[in-house]
Amino acid sequence: MIMDYDTLRIIWWLFLGLLLIGFAITDGFDLGVGVLLPFLGKDDEQRRVLLNAIGPTWEGNQVWFVTGGGALFAAWPLAYATAFSGFYFALLLTLFALFFRPIGFDYRSKLHNPHWRGAWDWGLFVGGFVPALVFGVAFGNLLQGVPFYFDGDMRSYYLGSLLGMLNPFALLAGLISLSMLVMQGAVFLQMKTEGVLNRRSKRAVFIAAVSTLVDFALAGIWVTKIPGYHISSDIVANAVSNPLAKTVIREPGLWLDNYAHFPLLWLLPSLTFVFGGLTLYLSRIDRPGMAFIASSLVLAGIILTAGFSMFPFLIPSSISTSSSLTVWDASSSRSTLNVMFWVTLFFLPIVVAYTSWVYRVLRGKVTVEHIRSNDHTSY
């Protein structure tokens, strides 16, 4: 069965959001644990406990990240090409930082030298800190508009720089991304550890959750001041992709336009604060499993709030508004989206079911005694 082109475009926009949320919830706590590693673990045994909390699952969690990149490439090729060329050095920096993760997990415990292990601990910190920050910075730049344009032959030109990406609003968005993933990692560690590590994780949950909510509120206020985007020409939702076949206006406050037309969308940021408060409360009363669910909903709320604010824009242009890429003019063909939809509908539940089973099997706590008794097989 082949669905309407406009329906497929909406579905794939939702799929992309789902993959981002899946990445933030799963691989996000891996990155958060990496950031917390040098600070919560005061000696080698404690750091090995933290690493073994995520060791069996961190590679599988990256499926969401890889799948998200693949979905962007296949479903939104213009957006993929523009993002990976415009954000090239930022993404290269992220890639180099991510290299520390597999190497660090595999080689950290090969030697008993404290300097060797300490160096890899900081390498794993970099592998968590840099991606968490850069992802948020990139999204902050999307909200402000990216300096690119298409010429008459649909060749993309990017006029920005890596330093230009590090503007105040983008750095605030980076802090939101960093703090929310650290919160996710700290809640996960509270769920997987006991004793002193559990208490340190609880304190980290409080600091990261408060930082996330405060930064999210500040960004919400700031968004009302920065220029947003709106398609002022007629939208042909089922036309062949052509970004230049539209007119776009850019004015302050337009990112709240969707919220003005659909007031129910205000539930997204409101519930984000509610679940943030629940995360703090559930963590404080030692209900880390429920706190992890609440924290995951905070992450989903932040991503959905930003996504619905920008809809239908994927990558707005700050120097040629008509070149902005939207859901309606940056997708693959109808047949490509249709085939991908049925393939995803078949395989995605399998991935979710397998991931759920893995976490159910590995739901026990990690202790120092476990590390000592499995010295040759643990991280």
C-alpha cells in the first residue's frame, strides 16, 4: 500500500523525532555516565563499577544514533547534505571524541597502571562531554537559522564557521543538552549502584535536573526574542521537493506561532517541568526506577517542544530564507519514503523488544564485590 506523499512526510518527521528521543534516552545516559566518571568515582574500583553499569549495553544503545543518521540520509537527503557540510567541523570534532569510547572501554583495564587508567577515564569523559554539548549547540544554531543557501542549480553553499556556531544562545542550548544527559546518566547510576556511589549519584541528579529545568526556562524566554520562521506562500504538501519554490518570512517570536494556533502544544513544555520535578522527588525518596522514567519523559518533552516549535522547518536559512529546508520540500521521493516506512514498521518493534529484553536481563545492581570477583571479565 502506497500512502499519500504529504502523509509519508509527516510520518518520517515523526520517525526522526522518535529516533532522536530514543538516542537521548538510551545512548544519552551512556554519555552522561562518561561525563560523571571522573567525579563520582574516587578510585579505580569505583570507576570500574560505573563503567560496568553501562558496559554491557553502551554499544547496543548506539543503534539509535546510527539509525537516526541513516534515516536522515535516506528520508531527508537535502537536510543530511546541508547539515553534514555546514556542521562539518563540529561533527568531525564529535566523531573524534566518540573514538575514545570504544577504545576506552576495550583498553582501559588492559594495564594495572593508574596513569594509564586515569588517562582513559578522562578520554571517556571527553567522549561523553563533547558530543552531549555539540548536539545541543547544533540545535541552538538550527533555531537561529544556519547561514547557507542554494543556487539555481540546487548546489548548497555554507557561509558559517565553527566559531560562529559558538554563540550565546547555542551555548545555552548546549548546556541544556549536556545537563539533561548528565541527569539521565546520574539517575541510571542511582538505579544501578549502592552505597557511596548511590549517594553521589543522587546528588548529581539534583544538580543536573535543576540545571536542566533552569536552562530550559531561560531558553524558552530567549526564543521569544530571536527570529523565527514562517512559510508565507502556499504550501503544496505533495509536490516534488524543491526548497526554492516557497516564500519564507523571518521575524522575532515566530517560533511560538504553532503554539498560538494549537494551544494544546503548551502541554509539552509544561509537562517537561512537571516530570522534572518528579525526577527530583523520586530520586530523593530512592525510587530511581521511576525517576528514570520521569527523567526520560523530561528528555522527550524538551526534544518535542523544540521540534514542534520549528515545524515544518528542518534547517532554516539565516541568509536566504527561501532556501530553508522544510518537511514539505527536503524529502526523498514518495516511493522511497513508502518502502522505508514498511521496513521500519517491521524492524523497529524488533529493536525495541530486544533492547527491552536486554535491560530486563541486566537490571541488577553493580557492586565492588562483583568487580573483584569478575576481575578478568569486567571493564
